[in-house]
Amino acid sequence: MTAIGPVDKTAVMKLLIPALICNMLAFTSILPLFPTILNYYSKEGHRDWLYDISVKGLQSFQEAIGVPHSERYDKVFFGGFLGSLFSALQFISSPTLGSLSDIYGRRAIISLCCIMTFISYVNWLKADTFAYFVLSRILGGLSKGNINVATAIVSDVYSPEDHPKGMAFIGISYSLGFLVGPMIGAYFSTIASPDAPFASPAIFSIILTVLEFGFLFFLPETLDLKEQKSLDDIKKTRKELITPKDLFQFTAVNAPQEKKNEMQKVGWIYFLFLFLYSGLEFTLPFLTHLRFNFDNMQQGKLYLFTGLLMLPIQARYVRKTPIEKQKAVAEFGIACIIPAYLLVAVAKTPLLLYAGLFFYAIASATVVTSLTSLVHVIYPQNEKGVLAGIFRSLGCLARALGPVISSTFFWLLGATTCYIMGALLLFIPLILLKRLENPAAKKTV
């Protein structure tokens, strides 16, 4: 990698955004399929040693807490496990890949992530047993550091004041992915052969990953020569990039303690929000499957609805909001997720469910983007990859813990109680954010 000086941000974003859209379309095509996937691998001929071990472990847990065996609700717990596994692997890989991009350049590391993603989809295509499917998820989770490298690229080409605009473009890529990807995955599942029900979505994901690599091949390097770090610098902070205590304290960031204290406050709010949000988000397909008997196509329509709402919010609202008002945007987003999950909790009709999803879409379009912009106002200019990796890993840790814990409560207490509890607990990050002094209102160093 040859580090260079400042580059044309328009040229960079014209290649980065379509690459991220391809990535998200491939990633989201699997989301509405989880209940069907688990049913598929529970059948004779596809059920293997790993599935049997998982079932035995689950039954032991049921017996320990006195809950009778229920096959339908077992799928919720299995889904939580797979979601947590995927995010736990991101938690391990994200800070390392982000810091390596400070050494070898953004283009090299994001391309490496793309290659690993390609391999994971090839494994998914051939995954005729549960163990092979889990292997594909492991490879996919390890390769998802591409998002925090993309965040570092945005930080390279945008000034701190304009950072929300760049992050909004990443958010738009997410929205487009959630808008189309699940519908495509659900459609493919309806026309697939019983002998290979997930072949079409897997092939679709492989093709998109090849297109993504094509865009990345022409992506200019954005890491400035004077900001390039050495491998020795990264070795010194290796432990600090994967130890939860050090992540929450932003130990790996070379900044004055006052600045670190500000980062820590934003980091905790970000973690608490995503922990609660992601857990309930992951159980949503199971709620609709059990309560409304939604099939894959109807599950896909849920993502289509939220994606259609998220896209204009990010394009016309978040992107155009100045940095000093991003804190208010995040507050508004968290305030919306509370009634969203309360409505989902009590929804007995699809109409009330979609009313909850309306508020859910607002929160999904605003909170993460705005909090990420806030923390990047604080950070030192020569450690964009490290900070992006740390902040991303806090989110991955939240997403690793959230689904399995939420699925457990969903399974033990039922959907209504689980969602009401989660909604009420979301008042905690909202209160903490309201008490936080706006970092963007200060003069950044």
C-alpha cells in the first residue's frame, strides 16, 4: 500500500457507496430466512452432530430452569445463538481490521473483508448440514470489519463538521440493503428446490460480492501518508483492541484523558442502546412468525416497509443536520424506539405491528449514525481506523449479547413481556444522552 495525500471525496463515495449497497443486499437477503433455515437443518439428512449437541444443551438449560420443551420456541433461542455468534466474531475482528487499515491502508483491508465474505457465501451455498452453515456464519462474522473501515474512509475524506453527511451515506446504503435484500431472499426461498432451498439466495450473494470487489478494485486509497501507523504501534495496543474493559475506556486511542472521558460516555450510551435495540430487533421475525404466522415473503415486506421509511430520513434529515444538532437527532431516535417496541409488544393485528415499525424505522435511521458522528468529533485525527474499530466493536459486543439474552427472555416470558421490558429499559440510554454535554458544541482539538 502506498499512502497518499487527500483525495476527491466525491470520487471515493461514488465507489464506496455502491460497494456497501452490494454488501448489504447480500447480507440482508438471509434475514427473513432464519426460521426456515432452522427448520431445514432440523430435518433428517441435514441434522448433524452440531445440531444435536445444540439441542441437548438447550434441553439441559430447559430442565435446569423448569421450562417444558417447546420446539417452536426452541427456534427463537437457536436464532439468538446464531445472531450472537455472528456479532461476537465481529467484536473480535472489527478493532483489529480497523487498526490494520491505519497501517496497510483502507483499500487493502476492505478488499480483504470482501474476499472473506465471498468465501463465506460459497460455504453457505454448499452448507447441506448445520455445521457447514455455522462455518459460513463464522467466516461472515470475521469479515464484517468492512463497515468500520468504511467509517474510517468517511473520516478520511470528510471534515469533523461534515462527518454526519458521510455517515448518512453509509446509512443510506444500509437502508437500501434492508429495502431490497430481504424481499429478494424471501422470493428466492419460495422458488427454491426442496433439495437446495437456499441455493438461489447464496448465489445471489456471491454475485453481489463479486460486484462489490469490482467497485473496491477502483477505490482510491484515502489514508494520508502522515497518518499512517506502524505495525509496532498496533502490537502495543493489540490487547486494548479486544479487551472489553479497555474498549469501554478507549485505552487504545492516544488522546488526553478529558477527551477519553467524553468518548467513554458516548460509547456507553451507544452500547446500551444497541444491546436492547438489537436483541428485540433479532426476535422480531420470530414474533411475527409465531403470532401472525408470517411466511418468508411477509417477513421480507416488514424490511421493505422499514427501509422505505429509513431512506428519506437519512437522505433528507440526518445528512443535512449539522454536527452540533446530531445529539438532538439521537435523542429523538431513542425516544421513538420506546413506543415502537411497546406497540409491537401489544400488537394483535398487522396494522398495529406496522404502527410500531414506523417508529422503529425512525430510530434505525438516526441513532447509530448520529452517535457515531458525535464520537468522531472528539477523536484525534491520526487514529481514525483505531477509533472506528473500537466504536464498531462496542456495537458488535452489544449485538453479540443482545440477541441471545433477548431470545432467552422471549422464550421464557413470552413476546409481550419481553418487548415491554426492553422498551422500558431503553429509557436508560435516553436519560444518559440527555444528561450528556454536547461534544459537538465544543471546539474540537
